[in-house]
Amino acid sequence: MLEAAFAGFRLGLGLILAIGAQNAMVLRQGLRREHVFAVCLFCAASDAVLIGLGVSGFSFASARLPWLAPALRWGGVAFLLWYGARSFRAAFRGGEALRAAEGAVPPLGRVLAMIAAVTWLNPHVYLDTVVLIGSIAAQYPGRALAFGLGAAASSFAFFFSLGYGARLLAPVFARPRAWVVLDLFVGALMWSLAWGIAVG
């Protein structure tokens, strides 16, 4: 069980580390120190719901369709390879500096509406949580729940660390070089996961 939970945590963390609009918004709120708890909780809870849908649905389907598990296995490998390549490509293109903005504090409702749109209207979030994590969880028969809990835990750990740790990261992520290093790390992690699934 612990092995499956750790694998889920590692995969979830690797996927969520990729720079995107949602992470940039959480980091921005953390840099500004505005509505940090609510934004982090919303993002992590959204991921947990989607991961739960993916894990339960794919586990149920794979028990009745024997061809589904191999298809999902190699589909997951292909997706991880693509995701890693995208991160490497972003690293070699150069990073983006993200600085805290100045201005009035927007109301919580407006901030949550913006983060909800970025979270739930992004097709990649469904690929990452429902499709990819759900498909890889099917490779852990009897332990899919532990895998899903590990992946969900990574979302809570990441978003709250990002939101509240942003004040410490502000000087670092003002430099594009920091984003390059992060993209290289994500790319290497995704390719190592793909290799593990392919040979395992």
C-alpha cells in the first residue's frame, strides 16, 4: 500500500510541478499574500475530486475489460514521454520571470471565480487527473485507492507549499533561470516515470 501511495504521490507531484496558468495564479496570490488559504484549498480539493473520479472509474472499467489495462499502460507511457518532452522544450526555450504585482486586493469571490475557470475549464487538468492518474492507478490492482490518495496528497502538499512558500521564492522566481531548472526537473521526472511503467 505504501509503495502505491508513494508512486501516486510522485506522479501527482511531477504532473503538478509543470508550469501552467493555475500554478502561476497560486504563486501570484502567494507573492501578494492575498486569499492564500482559500486559493490553495480550492485547487487541492478540485484535484482530489478529479483524481477520485479517475481512480474509481478506471478501476471499475479495467476489471471488466481485460484489454483496457495494457492500452492504458502504454497510453500513460506515451503521455508521460510527451509531457516530459514539453517540459524540456520549455526549459530550452528559456524561463519566464514572475513578479508580484501591485494594486488593490480583489475580493475573494472574484479570485475564486478566476481560479475555478483556470482549473475546471482547462482540458489538461482532466488529462492529468482523470485520464493519466486514473489509468496508471489501474496498474495497481487492489491498491488503486492508495495510489489515488497519494496523488491527492501531493496536490495538497504542493499547493499549500507553493502558496505559503511564495514569499521565500519571490527573489528566486524573479529570475527566468529558476523556471528553466524547474522545467528540466519536471522533464526528467516524467521520463523516469515513463521508463518505470514501461519496464514494470
